[in-house]
Amino acid sequence: MSLRRPLFATTLGLVTFATAALADTDPAVEARQSQFKLFAHNLAVLGPMVQGQMEYDAEAAQTAADNLFHLTRHDQGRMWPEGTDNASIDGTRALPAIWEDLDDFAAKFGALQAAAENLQGVAGDGMDALRPAVGQLGGACAACHDDYRSER
Ligand code: HEC
């Protein structure tokens, strides 16, 4: 017990610190950045496979593709409130251009959804099917980043 007490106190201190740090960030920004991290988490399986750095594994490829399909169905409505561009607040790389042409931004998200659906359909069918589908998906990520995400 005498050992556990100071440990517990330290943990509490860390939690308080983390909460204070988060208080500055808009929850919608946190949510969309978390979503993108999950996209990347799944692409981290598929990318190395198509680049020949990881052996093709139909089950792992299908799982990552299924995840991406479902992740890209998450409704975007509450993730992009006005005033959360990088000219208005810190902690985001979202460019004001998003809100100047929301239709185009939504179309680029639609292209990602279509690519993820195609990928889900073929991910377990071998490398020759996987390669172009991952290429299409990566292209959809890049097309949006080129126009709507700032450099670091
Ligand atoms: C429709 C536009 C769009 C598409 C499609 C898109 N992104 Fe993004 N992405 C953004 C924007 C805008 C940001 C900046 C968000 C912010 O900082 O508020 C971003 C940020 C990110 C980040 C950084 C997240 C963080 O930790 O701050 C990663 C990683 C990322 N995207 C990966 C991907 C991957 C992988 C794909 C494709 C599977 C993808 N994105 C598709 C627009 C898009």
C-alpha cells in the first residue's frame, strides 16, 4: 500500500494535465483527426503489401478494407463546423478553402467512399486485384489533401 499511494497520485496528476491540454482543442477537430488516424492505421497494412514490403495476406487485407469501408461511412456532418479552419484556430491543418467550396470537398470525400467500396470488394482476391484498388484509394486521399490540407 505504501508503494501504491504515490503511484496513484502521479496518475491523477497526469490525467489532470491531459484534460487541461485537450480543453483548447475543438471536439470536432479532435474527432476528424482521429478518424484520419484510423484511415492511416488501416492503410498501414495495405500500403506495404502493394509495395512488396509485406507478404500478401488475404485475410489481413480484407480486414483492413472492411475497416476502411465502414470508417468512410461515418457521417461527416458534425466534423466540419465553420470556424475550424487553420486561419481561425490553432491545432488544425484544415484550409479555409474547404468552406469556400463545400460541394467539391464533399465530392472528394465521395470519391474516397467509392474507392473504399471498390477496395472492399476485391481485397481478398489477390495482389493483382489489390494493387489498383489501393492505388485508387490512395489517390482519393491525396486529391483532397492537395487542395484542402495545409503542409505541416
Ligand atoms: C475529403 C478530404 C479528405 C480525404 C478524402 C482524406 N483526407 Fe486526410 N485530411 C483532410 C484534412 C482537411 C485534414 C486536416 C484535418 C485537421 O487537421 O483538422 C486531414 C488530415 C489527415 C491526417 C492527419 C490527422 C492528424 O493526426 O491530425 C491523416 C493521417 C490523414 N488525413 C490521412 C488520410 C488518409 C489515409 C486518407 C485516405 C484513406 C485521407 N486522409 C483522406 C482531408 C481529407
